[in-house]
Amino acid sequence: MNSPENAVICSAKGCRADAVWVLAWNNPKLHTPDRRKTWLACDEHREHLSQFLGVRGFLKDVVKLEEWEARED
């Protein structure tokens, strides 16, 4: 588990589980097409958060946290 000072936790309300997934999204009314905001998700909340963003047309990509971090390097 990550240490408290650098813990990467799920974005679901009230969840304190370690994040495993990155949900990249953007609101086309507010952001340029290439801008990506991110939510983090544990395995339990990945589908729920994805559906929330997907229904609104905001969800752009869902990737494992390790893959997302590798892209940044």
C-alpha cells in the first residue's frame, strides 16, 4: 500500500481504497478537445464512475494507473 503522504486513492465519494484505474475525461463545453481531466478509481468503483462520465459524454479513456504513469514519463 502507498504511504499516507503519497497515497493514490479512489475518487468515489467516501472511498479510501487504493486507485487502480485512471478515468480520463473532458467536458467539451468547458475544455479544449485535447484537455484531459482525471478521476481515479479502485476496481469496485471503476464501472460506476465510468458510467457517470459516459452518460454525460465526458469519458475519453480508462487505463490502468501504471500505464497512465508510464505515459507521463
